[in-house]
Amino acid sequence: MYELKIVNGTLIDGTGQPRFKGDIGISDGKIAAIGVVEGGADRVIDASGRIVAPGFIDIHTHYDPQIVWDRMLTPSSWQGVTTVVMGTCGFGIAPTRKADRDFLLHTLKHVEGMDYNCTSTGLGDWGFETFPEYMDVIESNGMVLNVAVQVGHTCVRTWVMGADAQRRKEATSEEIDAMREVIREAMEVGAIGFATSNSPAHSGEGGIPVPSRWTTVDELEALVKRKFEEE
């Protein structure tokens, strides 16, 4: 007895074998049987004429602002995507102090083509500054897809250094320590990783390189070093 059966579908199972007709049985939220599935189910979905396949994982997205006002994450949810990874290229909107909000949104306008009027209107009063507060907001709003969030270097550097993040290459040891603490906090509340970019294509307002491009190798090494080890 299954909690759900999907029957009469054309199955593409991701292994590379040809598609085939069959059923899927699901128990305890997991696929328990594929192919000829005997037994009943609490719920049955007839997938005749439809393809049944694993969901797609989009490992490079910039839904960081949109998720605040669009829990459907359109158009990805229309296209079979079931998991998205955000915060790529070191960009995002958290952590962000109120004074830096326009700077970060204009950065996203230039590097990712996000319309400033759209993002600023959609975010409204934002409702967060720190990364943990951001995670609380998107979790309380709910989401249709599975979402993995990275904490971005540009946000972290701006949070700690302010305007200097985009005009000073050398961060002080105190600033680097502060950035490490921000990253540690983000990881502790669920960030899946830290993202950065040194791409020449990534320039913000006025063609000025984004903050992550100003970093030194020493800074980057310090930020990705295991914080929990004795140094």
C-alpha cells in the first residue's frame, strides 16, 4: 500500500536508458517502486500522455530579490525546475544595511540585468538586514521550489567595509575577521556556501568593479579557510 501512485506515465528516470511506460509508487515521501507497481495507494495520479521525470536542479540563479515577493519563483517553476541555488557570483541582497540597499540593487541592475524599479518595488521595506533575518523572511513567506542560498562576497564586503568595499583593495585584518564572522553566521543558519566573483564582466554603477573584484588573494583565502580550526 502506497501513499501515492503515479500511473500510466512515460518515465524518464535520468539514468540514460530509453523512456518507458510505467508507474511510480511513493511511500513516506520517497520513491519506493518504479515500473510495474503492484498494490493500492491512498492517492492515485493518472499520468497518461505525460512524461514523469526527476525534477531539474538549477545550480546558477539570481532569485535572491524575487523570492521575497514571488514564492513561485517564476518562470523556473513553470519549466520543471524543482530546486534552485541562489547567491551565485557573490551577489545577493543579504546581509545589507539600509544605507547600502540602493547600491546593491544598482549592482544587480548592471551585472544581472535586474530592473531597479522592479526590485526596489518588489522588496518594499525589505524587512531584513542580516543574513539570518533574510533567511527568516523567505522561510516565513514560504516557497514552492526547494531553495539553497549562498552568502555572497559582494554583500559581505559591503556590510563590513561600506563604501570602501568598492574602492579599497586591502581590507584590514579586523575587517577580514568581521567578514569571516558574517560568513560563519550565514553558514550556521543554513547557507550552503560562500560565493564570489573576479570576472571582468562584473562591474557596477559607473563601470566600477564590484566589491568582490577588489579583494586580495590573502582576503579570499582567509574567508574560505575553515574557521573552526585552530590557526
